[in-house]
Amino acid sequence: MAASSNAEQTQLQDMEEEDAGMEERNIESGDEPEEGMGEENSDEEEEDSSEDEKENEAEIQRLEEQLSINAFDYNCHVDLIKLLKQEGELSRLRKARQKMSELFPLTEEIWLDWLKDEIRMTEEEPNREKVYELFEKATKDYICPDIWLEYAQYSIGGMGSPGGLDKVRAIFERAVTAVGLHMTKGQMVWEAYREFENVILSTVQPPPGKIPSTKEQDMLKTQLDRIHTLFRRQLAIPLMDMEATYAEYEEWSEHGVAETVIQQYKKALQQLAKCKPLEESLIVAEPPKLAEYQSYIDFELKEGDPARIQIIFERTLAENCLVPDMWAKYTTYLDRQLKIKDLVLSSHERAVRNCPWTMGLWKSYLLALERHGADHHTISDVFEKALNAGFIQATDYVEIWQAHLDYLRRRVDFSKESSKELEELRGAFSRSLDYMKQDVEERFGESGDPSCIIMQIWARIEALHCKNIQKARELWDSIMTKGNAKYANMWLEYYNLERSYGDTVHCRKALHRAVQCTSDYPEHVSEVLLTFERVEGSLEDWDVAVQKTETRLNRINEQRAKVAEKEANLARQEEEKTDQRRRTKVDKKAQRKVQKGSRIGEKRKAEQDDYQEEWNDKFEQAPKKHRGNGDQTTEEYMETETGLFGRNARPGYKPPPPGSKRAQQGAAAEQRSDDKQELRNDNSSVFISNLAYTLKDPEAKLRAQFETCGPIKQVRPVFGNKGTFKGYGYVQFESPVSVPEALKLDRREVEGRPMFVSPCVDKNKNPDFKVFKYNTAIEKQKIFISGLPFTCTKEQLEEICKSHGTVKDIRLVTYRSGKPKGLAYVEFADEAQASQAVLKMDGMNIEDNKICVAISNPPRRNMMDKPGSNRPADMMPRQVFGSRGRGRTQLSLLPRSLHRQSGPGSKVENGRAAEQVPATASAVVNAAGEMKPLSNSDFARMLLSK
């Protein structure tokens, strides 16, 4: 304080002298200062400063009020400390820092500012202990070399007090233990330690010419040994610039460097060479450097040195203290590997102080306390702090309560009928339910425990350990009244409890209630009831069960039919609106085209007529060769005008002018077509589709994919008019034996897209052929999963499902591009395993995604959509267009099922051919077999069938 006041006085004197010099120069130049000018300037400065002080004070009060409302506002604490330091409010500044340190660990910068302020404020000897306490607190937040160095240097100032020398050495030893392995900053702590010992050495060395006594010789030898030991310890650790340390040791040591020290030094150099690239990547990386630190951590974990693993974790957390995942990795490593009580518990405490909003860290902390034998009072206090930490979702409170209830349950000795611990456990269960209902629901609008997991656990504990099945039933009654009575899995869970600890009467009662209340899977519950009666019940019980299940299922089916009809009506209304908008848009476009001049249209029509005649002449001259062998598959030569296999140029197609880029592309496609005039055999061919249009050299790519299946006769990629690849083609083998092997490559990824491989079948000859068999019946041994994360793989899903039964097959549903839809089908060995998987997996969280699981029940397909059915679209004759082909304006605004027949000799009524009425329209035929006009509802059904 005295030094600061002297400095202020000196500064004021300099300012007064400068002002006086300025006045003298003004007088000499003839510019005398006006009267009152200096006083006015000083008054303005005082007014400005007073206004700033008022604004700062108002801001300080606002920040203090905000902290009184929310004490966990980290940024508010930081802003308040800055303002108080700016205003020089030392006492309030100290209180603000203390309050913040109680709630949060402070950064290295905040600690160093606080420590330096306290050192300046406590120059007297009696106050040094307070600074020591502050340093001890600072070293516990993070592993910071600068704070340890400041601590050691400050302790040197108290070396003259009793035991001061030993205290300095103890602090230095703790410093090198904590941060001596820090590869970039550890060296400065070692050097400070050696420098301190060198100073002590200079005090014990006798003056030149004086013969030291035996005691002085012993002290000198001891001090030299200390310095030798420090050099050896430092050279055994890989640190930056350790070559300079080795050179210094060589120069300092009178007897040279020992061979053991040299070996350790070389070993440390090798370790340094391994770590140096990682350190350099940290130097050039931008904060937060998480990826670089993670690589460093992985390297040290592979090396397996616990001390080095700990220091790299500490370095990472010092720069990324608000990353919960990093704290979780560090504490998990300490829990499973080091298992040192003080280190483990202090790290867990620091983790929850840095990231109090993360429930997982609090849960791990509670388990660590129990694991290391902490007393009940301490664990309870930590749990209460966790409840006040402010978690971000309701489910976090459910999990932290579950962790605490698990701990209380493990304390109970259930061999005793009643105990203090048992009463505490029951009280905790009751308190948890009240907390969820009041505090959590008030904050989040939900309890976070819709399935009442806590109550289910309580009921099972009462039934299993306390033999109190009546209490368990009361709890389950309460569970069902909270909206869970409509779920089959809840009733089956209650049934299993009664089956294990109850009696037959209550089992039957539970299943009967389940049949009446369940709305999601009533078929499954009904089947469980019937199975139960087969094993336990009488004939009368069986009859009652059959009657109840049939009545319930009939009612459910009626409700489902009504819902389906409602959805169909909504879909029809939406489709009608869409059609209306489309018709309006097309009408407007047609009106604009009609307004164009007729001369342009006539000229274009004449050109198209000329080209049509030329194209027809070429088409008639196109060679075709056929050869057959009885009823065997026909083999034929393929020759086209455009390079398309099996397709000729469309009517009205106008060729590009010769020499243009488009003409060159078409010629290239035609050349490729001419090269492929090979015998075609569908029995030895496969059809390839869903390939990328941008696939370069598709023929070579396809040949490389299928050459392992057998000898390839030819590869026929299909190209468009412009010579561009159309994404599909054919691969023909020498023998049909290769086709099954080729079909195994279905869905293989080719340049980021799944390649579809299917048999080469003529749909005209085999209209019922389907590559994918669409199952329309319920698949009781297969489950359907929705809501999966897009990153979920087949292996991950199998790992989750195999705990519920034997997994026979897994199919992830994807788009044609190969991107996942978040859906999957999983087939189990039998129906029971699939039902168990539905009960256990429905509502499960996978990578923060809540999945829905149900028995696979594909929707029924409309009979009109089946191949070979008498669909209205099949009755439509091919439309004949003029010489221009099908123009852009010749769009049909009527669905195909409503088109009129134009063929001669067909009797048409209401837009339908009388002799080709599909089965679904039979309701409109009267008893005499005559057609009656279709109603609006008939038209709607026809539209929906499409």
C-alpha cells in the first residue's frame, strides 16, 4: 500500500510540473490562459467521472440482483468481478470472487489475478497463511503450471520463518509431481526448483581459502546430491528443450554424467520424438483443439503410462472445462484403472462443479462415493446438490432419483422385518414421486417418467424383498390410473409380477382387465389370456376368456375400420384439392399457348410431317432376325436407331443437326449399340438398376463387379438419346449357373448408391413376377422398428436385439439413393422372442433417438394393385397421336381409370367399358346384369385404388 501511494504521489507531481510547463510556454508565446478555463476543464472531468461511477454502480447492483435470482449464472459472475476490480472495490471484489469459487472452479487467469491482488494486499507476515490457503484452493481446480510456479515463488518469501525452508521444498515437490510431466510447461517448474537449490548451495559453500568443518562438508555434500537428483529426475522425463538441460548438467557436473542417467535420457528422447508431432499439432490448432487432444489421449492410453495419461487428461480439461464428455472419459478411466480414492473423488467433484447440468456426471459421482465407502451423510448431501443443479430435461431427474434409490436399497438388510434403512427407502420412494409430480412437472410440463419406472421398481421390491404383495398391487393400480392402462406391455409386466409373487386369481383378474383396456396390441394380450387358461383354467374359465377376447377384438376391428375410413376421406379431399390446383394451372398454360400465332404452328407441323415419313421409312427397313426352338425362350438380335436396347426413337423425335455436340453424343451411343449386337438370353442374364447417371465407363464398372460370378458374355448398359447413361443395364453370362451368384450382389454399394440386381424376366410373358414379395399378413416372429438414428448400422442393431432372442435376419430400410430411412425389420426365431423384444425395446433410446417397436403388420394391398388383376389401366388402349407425337400441351387431366374407350364396337357407359368392369366395381351391376351410372363415391373409390 505504501509503495502504491508513493507511486501515485510521484505521478501527481509529474502531472503538475507538466501543466506548469505548458502554462509557461503559453505565456512565452503570448497566449495567456483565459481566466477560469482550467477550472472549467477540471469541473467537466469530475462530472464525467462521477457519471461513469454512477453507471458502473448501477450495473454492479443489477448484476448482484441477477445473481440473487440465479446464482449459477457464470457470465454474470465474471462481469461483476471485472466491474468491481475496475472500481477498486477491494472488499466487495474479494467477496464476489469467494462466492464464485464456491459455485464454480475458476480459470487460470481468474485465479492468477485474485492471487496477485491478495499478495499485494497482504504484505504483512501474519496474513501469509490466508494466501497459502488461497493457493491450495487454486491448485485443486485445474492442473496449471503457472499457478504452481507462482505458489512456489511466493513460498520462498516466507523461507525465513520457522520451517520455511522445508515448506518451500515440499511445495516444489508437489509442483513437480503435479505438473512436472507437462511436456511444454513442466520444464520451467523443474528449473525454478533447481535454481532455488543452487541458491541454497551458494549459502552453504565456504568462502575461498577457508577449510570447511565436518558439518559444513556434510551440508555441502547433501545439497550437491539434491541438485544431482533433480537433474537426473528431470532428464528421465520427456520435456521440450531437454537437450539444453542435458548440456547444462554436463557443464555443471564435475565428474561427468553417469551411464544410467545417459540411458534414461536417451529413452526420454525417444518418447519425446513420439510425442513431438502431437505437441506440434496442438500448437498450430485453433481452440478448443478437442480433436488434437483426443488423438493425444488415445496415444497415451495405448502407451499405458498412468501418470502421463492423467497429465494429458488434465491438460485437455484445463482448456475444455465445459465439455461433459471429456470429464466422463477422465472419471471413467480413474474409476476403472487407477482407483485411488482421493484422486477419483476429487476429479468427480471437479467434474460436477464444471458441468453441473450433466446428470451423468452426478450419477457417476454418487457411485464413486459409494464405491469408496463414503459416509451416508456425504452421499445424501451430494444427491441434494444434484437435485438443485438444474438439469436440462425431465428424464435426467428420473435417472438421478433411480441412482439414489438404488443406493438406499443396497443399504437395507431385508432379513429384518423392519429397520431404519427400510423406512428411509420407502420415504425416499414417496418423496421421489412427489418431486416428479410437483417440481419436475411444473418446470418441464411432464414428469419424465410416463411408464412409472420408479413405481414399478418399488412394487417389485415390496413383492420380492418385503413379501408385501398387497402394497405392490396398490402401486400397480396407481400406475394404471396414470394413463398406462391402454398399453399391453404394462399389463404384461403386472401379470408377470402376479405370476411370480401373487396367485392365480389375481393373474386371471389382471389379464381380463388387460383385454378390456389395451388398445395398442389387444391381439397379443388376448393370446396371453387364452394361453393362461389353457394351463390354469377350467372349461368355464376358457369359455369366458374366449367370449371376452372375441368381443373385444371385434370392437377393436370396428374402430380401426372407422379410423381407416376417416383417413381415406381426408386423403380423398386432399387429392381433390391437388387435382383442382393442377387443372387450374394447366388451363392457364393452355390459354397462353392458344394465343400464339398460327403461322409458327403450321410451319412446325409441316416439318414434323416430313420427319415422320422419313422415320417410318427407316423403321420399316430395320432388320430383325428371329429364331426359336419350339417353346423355348426366343433369342433375337437387338438393333435400334437411337442406341437404346429394345426401344426405337419416339414419334416426333427431331434429330440434331450434323456436327453438333448432341449429334456426336448420339453417334457414340449408336456405336456402342452396334457393338452389342449379340445373342440375348434372359435365362443367363440379370437386370441391373439404381446406378448413378454420372457413372463413368459403366460397362467396365459392371464387368468388374460381376466377373467373380462367372464368365461374362456381354454387358449391355442402356444409354439415352444424347448418349448419357440411364442408370440401368443388363449383364449376360455364358451360363445360367452364374445368375444365382450374381443375385447375391443385390444392394452392393457402387459409388455411394446401392446397386439393385434382379432376374431378367419378360413382364409380358410373366406379369405376376415380383422381385420383392410383399407380405400382407401379420408377421408375428418379426418386429418393425421406427425412429432409428440414421447412423445406426446393422451390426449395432443386432447387438441390441440379440439379448431378447435369436436374430435370424435384419433389414434396414433405405431410399433408392442408399440413405437410411430410420426404419428396420428384425426377424426372430419364434413369436415369443419377438413379443419379448417389443415389450423391452419399445420406447428405448438409441443415440438420443426414442424408437418405436411393434410386431410387423404390413398394410393390406389393394387387389387392384396386384399384378395380373383386371385394373382399369390395363383396359386403356394405346393412344394414337398425330405426326407431331405427344406434344407438351396434350396432357390428360383425367385419371387413367376414368378414360373413355375409343375402340370401335365397345359399349361405353360412364367412362367404363361394360365388358371389362373390374371386380371392385361389381356393386354397380344390377340384377339384370346391366350397368347403372356410377355415383361420386364410386369415382372416389376408383381414385383411391390408384
